[in-house]
Amino acid sequence: MGVSYLLDTHAVLWLLGDPQRMPSRLVDELADPETQLWVSSASAMEIATKVRIGKLPVAEPLIAAWSDRLGEIDADELPITARHALLAGSLTWHHRDPFDRFLAAQSITDGIPLVTSDPVLQALPGLSTHW
């Protein structure tokens, strides 16, 4: 098996619905069968929350077919554990977004680089990112 990556929520959305928003070399790399992709439970909650409050209505079909859609990109779900939650709550980082905190904690704890274009996440010390 090659490299593993944890996808930030926007990377999941773009890879599934708008891949031209990502660098083509990155899309090719993520599609490589040797690359292991992970999608956090936090991303599922973030997308469902944004659909519910009307900020992301276009993603409603995605949440209705979550597992099938992840299968299309050969991604596995990464559950949130107590270890992830404890680190997410303990990070001395002024960023208040709970979804980003979970993604960062999972990436750090599990040693999986986070695929993100978010400069706030890219600047977090100790977090390995890829874009």
C-alpha cells in the first residue's frame, strides 16, 4: 500500500462533485489505487449540519448515499475515538471550528497527512498537510 491521506471536508466535496477545483496532479494522486483515503466522521457531521441549516443544500444527496459515494473514491471512514476527542479539545490553538479541530486531531494522532487547501489548518504546528 502507498501513502494514506485524510481528506478535509472541502476535499471530499470537491473530489466527489467538483474535482476541477483541485490541482489535477492531486486528483490523479488521490485516484491512485495505491493511495489509501480516509474520510472523518467529523466531515459527515459537518456536511449534514450544513445541509440541515441550509448552508450546503447541494450536498443533501451526498448524505443520503454517504457510504456509496465514499466507495466511488475508494475512501474508508475514520471514526472519532476518545483519543481524537481529547486531543481536539486540548489543542492550544485559537481556531474554534470543532470540525477542523477533530480533523487536525485525527491527522496528528493517526499520523495521516490532511489533504486541505485551508491556510488555517496548513499553519497548525505539528499537523502534516498535503495539497
